[in-house]
Amino acid sequence: MATAAGEIGVIGGIAAKFRTCPVTALKIDLAAERLIKANAVAAVVFLAIGGVLGLLVALTRWPAVHLLDSDTFYMVLTAHGLNVLLFWIIFFEMAILYFASAVLLNCRLAAPQFAWIAFVLMVAGALLTDFTVLQGDSSVMFTSYVPLRASPNFYLGLILFAVGALIGCMVFFGTLVVAREERTYEGSVPLVTFGAIAAAVIAVFTIASGAIILIPTWLWSLGYIGHIDTLMYKLVWWGMGHSSQQINVSAHVAVWYAIAAILLGAKPLSEKVSRTAFLFYILFLQLASAHHLLVEPGLSSEWKVFNTSYALYLAVLGSLIHGMTVPGAIEAAQRRNGYVHGMFEWLRRAPWGNPAFSGMFLSLVMFGFIGGISGVVLGTEQLNIMMHNTLYVPGHFHGTVVAGTTLAFMALTYLVLPLIFRREVMWPGLAKWQPWLFGIGAGGISLFMLGAGTLGVARRHWDITFADAILSFDYPATAFLMLGLNGIFAILATVGGALYVAITVASVLFGRPVHERNALHALGPLPQRVVESGSSAQVGRHGSEGFGHLPGTYTLVAVFFVAFALYYFVNWKYLSELWPLS
Amino acid sequence: MAVRPPESRVWWNEPVATGELVWIGIAFLWGLFMFFMMIYWHLEGKQNLSAEVYRVKPDRYVKKVEAFVEQYRIGDEGDTGYPLVAPPPGSDVYLLARLWEFWPVLQLEKGQSYRLHLSSADWQHGFSLQPVNLNIQVHPGLEHIVTITPTESGVFSVVCNEFCGAGHHQMTGRIRVVEPGQGR
């Protein structure tokens, strides 16, 4: 491919090596491309590590298997949380930030050498924390609540990782400035970039919260500080811990829009609405620290109610909006592509054989129905009394971060491979099933943990039979069934996850190179009846123009809303039967 | 397309489709409803966590619990070595969370209210009353007072559901609830 070798050319005003993407005609800065690759590879490595650890956790929770001894279980559980929730997700998000800035804005990356420093710091920090945990004396869980004390290097590794991520965010912001200065795009940034900006702004807040609490805790673990207040620790730590999940939400919503745009030519129904929804994330998500403090002593109910609801549920409103505008944009695009029959032809005839699409749509559905609904219920002040620290909590966040974010990132990978790595996806037949295996596995894990939590089973607990306890206790038999099913679905998710890692690694190493000839083909199955491709001369300028009536989406949203409301009221009913408490 | 800049520079003037507006309206009202539901439950609901909390030195709290046990002890909980304590209805009841037990075993009467004090002698713990499924976080240094009213008799367990180190899964407690007037 003539342009693939890397020309010295000018992007904006400054000389940079770039190639021209055969699909999108965008100029791709080779420095940005290398950084995207490095961060994506690191992400997949940590996903593989964390995924195996997660399987060990599930197999220990499965009472009939009960694989690990207690000390190993707590160590593995600590490492599992760190590797998937932090390392996998944030490395992948760095790749997304560089993609959404340099690539989508047709621009060179600002200060790639700083991005490499960020990468090295993040790798070093992640490895330092991992090695410290595996030494066995830092089994303090992902949250490391004081006065549980880990080795100083546990905190130091996290601080290094966070500093690296912060530098990465600064490179992203710098690239936005460069793009604007050098006029590499017209008008406003694309919606996907806007979503990435939301993610990066939240990331800065998150990392600042992390620094505020982890640096003193590190000094405390070294003996320089005598006391860390337990409640203050949790309040600030969750400013990092929960807000960092909102980076994920912003990022994976941006990924949903991106996949729908690349595969189907979907446009936002309304730029104004979708951007406002992202803005809600920036404005209100930081209040979510309260979600973890609802049954805590020492905070007033007024504080809890205001914060846990993100001020009148305005951040939830943001997600509810995306929950309609993403399928809406897909429906409008498919109808424009000619799939106009009935309510659901657009969905039935969508490219389900393309793992990027099936992964994206499964992620959308499960994030909303499982992660979203359970999150709002869990985050309701009084309802939390029935759920705090039970398996309901990991049930909820496996619905958001695994079935939602992780699956969305996996789906995007099937486009990153041909577009950035310029390799065809290996074993397309297997790749077609991968999102289903992983998605159904992750959905099952979430649902059965939600079920076990509803029955009261404690999270982070090695032995639900209480064999060693002096005062014995038995959870209901159904809880044992739930945890057995959780184990089975964890195996399914692991098969899907292993397939993802294998396909990704094999494609990068041995995949057929992508040239101009096979570039479109490499994206996988696309809609058969594409009326327009890339150009939009014959259709409206925004997504809903001429396609404002979207009966399929309205139906899906109505089903979602009814499920949400019913489940919400059922939980109030349960609460009303609880022992009176005041 | 969402991966390209908006096609018209003045995108914020573009009309929003009716269906989208309707959903935004419904979603916003639903959010308002859920917000006021929490406030409504504070006024009318019976399950609200108290905000009565005092700072207390952990060793001082241990002494209070020991004095409470001495005052109301009626025997032992089988051969477990735990004292069985039956405080009078309406009184202040103390439970101590520490590595790795909830101490002592309490005996309460159905339908009566008690001011349950919760605190920890060492690390954070989770008070998880089962199978009722009522969960409250316990901090060292904070004495949380919750008024609790058992509505059923039987043997209830307290499980620690905040990870507290190597023996976390052995950390349990017990609350016995008897019919009014019985068992003292």
C-alpha cells in the first residue's frame, strides 16, 4: 500500500510521519498509532491476567468446587479487581483517548514522548502493585480500606499508575489544542471525541481524588503519618473508585456511537441532545462517592439523598438519554439503508454476524437492563440497607463494567485490528461467537450475583457455609444454587474472554495485512443494502432529519422503562417488610 | 456520523425529534420521582437508618460493652463461650465488632424497640443481619445508634460483610428474638 509505509508529510503546520487510512481517508499520525497499539496490547495482557484471577474467584465461590484456600482467595480477589477494573480498563481508555483525539481529528499527537513516559509509568506501577499483592501480605482488596494496611509498594504502584494516566490525559488535551490551532477539522469535534473529552475530564477529577487519598495512605503505610480517618478515607477514595467507573461509562458510550457510525453510518439523532447527555456526566458523576456510604455512620441523610441521586438523578438522565439515542441512531441509519419494514426489520437485519456490532449491541442492552437498573436501585438511600456489601454490589458492577464496558471495548477491538493494526481478524467464524459467549457469561455472572446478594450473601467472603465459625449460620439453599450458576457462567465468560485474547493476539501477529483492496472487507459483515457510504448528500444533516419516527426504538425504550419501574417498586415492597429501623 | 465533526457548524439549532423530547421528559420526571421517593420514605417509611453517631475511643467502647454484658447477662449461649445478654425492652443495647466476632449474643423481644449501639474495636466491619438482610457499616471510633424493632421471633445471625483480614469468614454473631415476656 503506497500510503502505508509512512510518508513524511505535514499534518496541520508541523512535520509528522503519517499514513492515510484507506477506509476513512483520515491522516493517521504514526506516533499516535504506535501508542494506541502499545496501550491496547498492555490492556489485553492485563485483561488476560485479571480474567484468569476472576475465574479462580468464581470457582472458589462455587461451594461444590471451593477451589482456593482462604488466604489465596483474598489475595486473588484483590489482584482480580486491580487488574481488570483498573489496569485493563485504563490502558484501553488511553488507547481510546489517543484514537479519539489524534486519529478522529486528523491531527498529530501532541508530545508523543510524554505519552510514552505515561505508558512506562503505568506499566511500572501496575507491575509493582501486582508483584506486591502476589507476595501475599497486601490482601487488602481493591478498596484497601484503612486501617487494613498493605505494603507501601502497593500504594506506590497505584500512585505511579495514576500519574501515568494523568500524563496521558494531558497529552489528549494537548492534542485537542493542537488540532484546533492547526485547523485539522471543521467546526466542532465529533461526538465520539466529545465523549472522550467527558471521559478525560472525569479522569482528571478521579486521579486527583486518588492522589489526595493514596499519597497520605502510602505515607501512613511507611509510618510517617499516624492516623487516617476511616470515613474520610472512604469518602475520598470513592471519589476515585466510583468516578473512575464513570470514565468507563463515558468511554463506552462513545464507543457505542463510534461502532454504530463506522459500521452503519449512524449519525447522532441530535448532536445537541447527545452532547448535553455527556455534559451531565461531567457535571454530576462525581457525587457518586455517596453510593458507597449510604449505610455509613457519620453522614447526614440530606447529604446521602442529594449525592446518591447525582442531584435529582441528572447523571442517570444522561445515561437514559444515551440509552435511547444510541439505538435510535442505529434505527434511523438502518431505515435510511432501506430496512424500513415493520417495527424491527432494522434490528433483525443488522449485521449480527459482525462481532463489533453484536458486541456493541449486547453491551448496550446489558448495561442498561442489568447494570443500569441494579445501579439505581442499589444507589437508593434506604434500599441500600438490603444490599450494602452483599454480592448484589459485584453483581451490579459486573453488569456495568464487564457486560457493559469490557464487552464494548472487545467489540471495538474488531475494528481496531483492521483500522489501526491493519490486520484482518483471524478466525472470523469464531470471532462471530466471541461476544455472545463472553456477553452471556458476563450477564449470567451479574444476574446470579445479584440474586445471591438479594438473598443476603456477603461479598468478599471465602466460605458461605461458615464451617469455621463458632456461631454457625446457613444461607438459604437457593444462594448455593446461585453461586453454582455463577461459577458455570464464569466459565462461559472465561471461554469468551480467552477467545478474545487468542483472536486478538493471533490477528496482531499472524493476521493478513489490510490493504486498500481488502480494507472494507476487513471490517467484517456490513449491512447489505447500504444506500449511502460515507457521504450524506442525499439524506438529512443530522440523524433524526427525515427519520424522526423510530417505532422500534420507542418500543425497546418502553420495555426498558417498564422493567425499571417494576423492579424499583418491588424493592420498596421488600424494604417495607424489613424490621423497622430508625 | 459520530466519528466526524457535525455537518452543520451551527448544530445546536437543529430541531430535536418529538420522540426524543418525550423520552427526555419522561426520564427527567422519573428521576424527580425517584429523588422525592427517598424523601417521602424518610417521612412515611419505617426503614430509615439513624444518623445518631458519636465519636468514641475504641477501648472506651469495649469497656461500655463489657459493662452492658455484666449488667444484663442471663447465661451462656450453649457451649460457645459467648455470654447471652437479655436487655430490657426500650433500653440501650451494645454490640461489639472485633477481629473476628460480634460480641455478645443478644436476646431481644419481638415487637419491642431497642437502641442498638454499633462500633468496632479494631478494623471496619459489616453488620449484616441474616436472613433479615439488613446491612450497616461499622467503623472503629464511631458509635452508631440505631433503633431496631424485631418483627419476628427466632434465631438470627450477624455476618461480617466488610472484609477484615484472614479470619473474616469466621466472623459471625447471633441475635435471639423471643416472644414478648419470655426468656428472662
